[in-house]
Amino acid sequence: MTHPSFEAQLDAYLDGELAAVDARELETHLAQCPQCAQFRDGRLELRAAITAHVPAFQAPTALRDRVRAAVGAAARARAPQRFPVRGVWRPLALAASLAVVAVGSWRLALQRAAGETLADDVLSSHIRSLMPSHLTDVPSSDQHTVKPWFNGRLDFSPLVYDFAGRGYPLIGGRLDYVGGRSVAALVYGRRQHLINVFLWPAARGPGIVPSTRTRQGYHLLHWATADYTYWVVSDLGLPELGDFAGLLRQADSAAGAPK
Amino acid sequence: MESSELARFEAVVLPHLDAAYTLARYLTRNEHDAEDVVQDASLRALKYFDGFRGEEGTSARAWLLAIVRNTAFSSRRRQRPDAVVLEFDEAQHSGAVADEHPEAALLRSAAKESLGHALDRLAPEFREVIVLRELEGLSYKEISDVAGVPVGTVMSRLSRARARLQQALRQEEEG
């Protein structure tokens, strides 16, 4: 028996947008109800047909150039009004902020500044990885291919999981350089979005609770276990990225994080 | 605007130009209008870029697509008040199927054409959720931000839009 609201539920289920509890309930129902199963098959056919016959387009090169030129011209036109005396003010502003650091709790401020520098580093690596042929050194969805690849390339063996069953397939791994050391970068996908997971052995300590940052439209999640420091970056929405980080943390603690 | 700020804008926005163009193509159903919309939207994006900086939970792609969407809708209202005119561009939906068996090619282009037709015939608010979901890969929450409607509305629009596309596909197979 299918009714409109149920159909929308089924669509949300197929889109991976249904809460886990509802999804389980629906799966149980699908197993028993041929009509709903038929509805689902129809939707899967439609999805395949859309993928095959409804193309995404590439912006023509001429348009790309036109946009770049127009944006550049508009930005230049705005420059004089917006930063009239920047030559004078910027050093002053810098001096002022340094003074604040000196007067305030400088230790904390410096620690935070280090964290922000690291965040900048991580974000730069993420953006660089999105450029053509920078994404992976070892493109594989098989965790047993990706993990051994790091042997001899790093002084630790990163934990590699595949969350394809949860909608975050493993795409590959890469060697990267962040915060003055070689780190493992693992790449996961979510629809058209890419997620970079950077990890390296943590400094001894109790771990760091998860925190989030948003920069240039990208979200950064950071935490540390007793063994590893993690940074997760993507343009994926924060709720889904949080969901992904949860899977990672869960898998990590289940593995007992062996070195 | 400082040059570093311009560089930041280019790094954040230009990677999503294909996505912007794809959405504009389907909303305007026309190459030239799509190009104009993308250019206008990019300039608008530049203007609002300061406001984008700290917004939590919004991806750059969804942010740009929202601007493209609003630009497309407002330019359409300006140009043709009776926006439902169907201009079907033959070239747009009959792509190259040259090296195929003629019969297979015929079947394939039939399915392609009927689906393209059906999508073009959908009301804009249904067409946009299909494009945002199936081609741009946005989450329901992001689509709700882009289209400015609650998530529940996104859900029901998607479902109804799919039902219509499926109907079109089925008719093609039968007829």
C-alpha cells in the first residue's frame, strides 16, 4: 500500500535522508510489502535514467573567462573606497592585536593561534587536493589496499575504514604534509562532495574534544584521541560531516586504536 | 577589494561554476540566458561575499546555487512575465549518439528526449529540486536553503517531481 506521504518517506530513504530509526522501520516494511518494493524499484530505474540521460553541464571556457574578467573588474572598482588608508592601518592593527595578545592570556592565545595555523594548513591541503590529479596517490575503495600503501611512507600505520554502506565510500589515500610533518590523508566521498581526513600520531595527552570551524565555505572538524590527531575537511554540510566524524570516531574506538 | 580577498573569492566560488551553469541551464532552458544568469550571479556573489564568510552550515556550492537560483527567477520575471512558455531547444536534448546501432540509438534518444522533455515541462519549483538533488547532489537541508522552503516541502516536491518524470518515462516505454 503506497500513499503520498509514504512515497515521500521512501524517497527520503533512498536519498539517505531518513533518520536511522525510521530507515530500519521502513526496511522491515519493504521486505514484506511487494507494492512498496515495486515503488522502490521504479525510483531506482528513474535514478539510473536521469544519470544516463540528464547531463550536468560544463561551464563554457568563454563564460569562465568572462566571469573572471567581470569579477576582477568589479573587485578593482571597489578597492579604493573600501581600503582607503590600508597602508597605514594594517601595521597599526597588527600592533594592536599583538598588544592584546601580550596583555591577555598569551599562552592560550598562542596555543589557539597555533591551532588556527594548523587549520589554515589543513584547509590549504584540502583545496590543493581538489585540483586535477592531486586527490589521491593510491586510488582505491579497498581499505586493505589503502592501509598497506602507507607502509614505509609514514612512521605510523593509519586506520583506514570504508563507510560505503553508510553512504561515505572510501576513494583513496594520499601522503600529505601538514604542520611540519608527513601525515596520512584519506579521501571519502558523499554524493558529489569530497571529504579529506588528515591524521597523524597525537602528542601524549588526554585527547582533544571535537571542535568545528568554518572557513571559505569549508567545514573543518578537529579532535584527538589518545593516539591520533584528526582533521576532517569538506564542503559537505555540517550535520552530515558531523555524522561522518561520528562514524570515524566510533570505528576508531571500536578498533581500540592500536598503534 | 584587496587582491588576496579576490583570490579567496576565486578559490571559493569558481570551483562551483560548472554547478552554477548546470542549474542555470535547466532553470532558463537556454544556453545564452544561462550564461547571462551565471555572470550576473557571480557579480552578486562577489557583492555578498563578505556576508558569506562566517555562515555556519552552508557549503560554498549551496550558497552560490542559491544566488544563481534567485538570479534566474528574477531575470525570468523581468524578461517574460508569462514564464511558462515552453521553448524546447532541439539541439539541447538530442546529443550525439553517432556510433551506436541505429535501433539502440533510437531507443536511447527516445528515453533521453522524453526525460528531457518531461523535466522541461515541470514547473520551475519542481524542476529545481530535481536538478539540485540529482545533478548537484545537495542534501535536503541545502536544497531547503537554496529554494527558501522548509525541508518538508523539499521532500514532497521531490517526490511529486519524480512521480511525474517516472510517468513520462513509462509512457515512452509503452508508446
